[in-house]
Amino acid sequence: MSLVRLLGFTTLECGCVVGRYLELSGGREVAYVEEKGAGCAMPSHRRNHAIPPARMPRGVKLAVVAAARAS
């Protein structure tokens, strides 16, 4: 298990909510299905599972996540 930082999230056309994270140890980006859409028929979209970058639809915009840094 590695530490990750949330970069953003989006809702796909199928209704699934996907979050994109940055692994702090390796610097690679990972996308996870946070919630599966009620009408989603894709078996690869499982809650709390990673989506390979090749399966992320092109042009998907992530909502910007603002993070406050504790002082």
C-alpha cells in the first residue's frame, strides 16, 4: 500500500465516478473507480479498483480539487 495524493475526479458517461491520484513514492498517476454508476455495464468498472490508463476515455476533464495545507 502506498500513499497517494488526490489530483481530481470526474463522472464518466456511464455514471461511474473516477478519481485520479498521484503515487507519492513513485510519481505515477493512478485512476480508481470511486463509485460505480447505476446503469454502468462495464465489468472493468468495479468500486475501489484501478482503471488502466489505456481504458480511461480520451478528453476526460477532471474536476480540480483545492487542498489547504495545514500550518
